[in-house]
Amino acid sequence: MKAMCLAGVTATSLLVETEIPQPKPQPGEVLVRVHAAGVTPTELQWYPTSQTAAGGERKGAVPSHEFSGDIAEVGEGVDRFTIGQQIYGMNDWFADGALAEYCVTRADSIAPKPQRLSHAEAASVPIGALTAWQGLFDRAKLQRGERVLVQGGAGAVGVFAIQLAHSRGADVTATASAHNVEFVKGLGAARVLDYKAVKFEDEVRDIDVVFDTVGGETLQRSWNVLRPNGRMVTIAAGGEATRDERTKAAFFIVEASQPQLVEIARLIDADELRPFVDAVVPFRDAEKAFAGTVERKGRGKLVVSVWN
């Protein structure tokens, strides 16, 4: 099968199209015929992209670990899914991802695709929606009426965090660029701050939950707006290697969850949650998606179309 693989350190390209063996599902796994894959550009710098789970060097990794497609084959013990069924979901960070004609994943890491979505739209959902869900509800234990600040409200995670927090009855403030202010308000944010025009810490205080998707200086300044016993959640990659104990406690990495994917699909089909695809890139141009050379609006997720 064809796949986009990580190029060597001396290569001029980030990714190279390569013919690799089609994977075979093991017990508890399914083989997915990938229609579309979500792109997280920073993934090429993540530890699992260059290292194996055992700590050895990994070469030629296939990126993109969220996808939408249909079931091509099921492994032993899988009885919930059938050949041809349309699904969406994730696979393991150390496995070859979905920038390929096929990928394998555990059956409990996927769910039936939201019916109202195209494959490109569905591929934009798993990581962003699960991250928002787990950050707000599993980690921060968000309660109705609490005040939430979402840093990076128009991004792939921010668009879901705002909608989910608003649906839970929270009072949501978000940061965004000037041209996305009205867009972010439409997601459910009661107040949107242009991060280039104002300092958010001068505008908000006594926040119950900060959901940070930006990191760096923005994260450090965000501690100052939390009320006593307020909760910080961050997904910024720098949090993984930090020595700061507060940031370590606030940082998390999303995990696949079939029950949450099922509920997210239900909300989408009920028109209570909306995904946003920033741009769809053909498979041959996947490298451009990771290199940052695709023209974007800065709203939601970048997606690669694998099977046209």
C-alpha cells in the first residue's frame, strides 16, 4: 500500500511517499481503509514519531493518528464492527498512523462515524473533541456556572472546548486572533479577547478553569487569572518535558475512548456539536500540511484526503 513516511534527517522533504506492506490486524484490532486523516503538524517532533515504545530508534514512521474510514478486516475477537462499516477514531501513537491507504487500530479506539459528516469532517474530530472532553470533564471536573478561559479558541481543540464548556452551562471566555473573534463567539464564548490587542490577564480574573492550548508565555501568564483552587489544564507540548511541578500536574495527553467517541458522534448528529475543517489537502500534498505551507483560516483542523 502507499503511505507517507517520515523522511531521514538528511532528506530535503519531511515526508516521502513510499510503498510499505499492508498491516494485518491482530486479535482485538481492526484494519481500517483510511478515507481521511487529521493533521497535527507538531507530531513530527513528538517522541513516539522517532522512538519506539521500548526506547529504540524508529525510522520511517507514518504520522496522523486520527482518521475516518471503513472497516476492511477484523481481527480475532472483534464482533462489534463489520466489514464495510464506516468508523472514525484514533490509533496508538507508536503505531503507524493514517497517512496511508490502510492502518490498524484497536477496536475499542474507534466508533461508528457520525452520520451527518463526510469522512474529511469526521477525521477532524477524534483528537480535538476527545482532548476537550477529557480536559474539561475528566480532569477539570467542570461544573455548571463556572468560569472558563480557553486559550486558542479557534484551534483544533479550542473549537470543541468552547462548545462543550458552553453546553455544560459554563461562562466561557476565549482568546483568538482579530479575524476569528466573531467566529469564536458563534461557538458559545460569551467574551472573546484579541490576544494581539489586549493582555488577557488585564481583562479577566477569578477563572475556575483555564484550558490552555498555546503553552509558553501564555500558559505562564494564565496562572495569574485563576481563582484560589482554580484548575489549569494544558496540552501544550512543552508541558511534557517541563520541570515546573504545576505545569506537570496540568499537562495531559489525550487517550482513545470508545464511549466518549460514541457520545461525541451522538452530539454531532443531534447538531449539538460542530466540527470545523480548516482545509482539505490531497494525499500527494500531505507534506505541505505538516510544513505549514497550506493556506488556512486558522479555524479548526487541517485534513488530508487519502482515498478520493
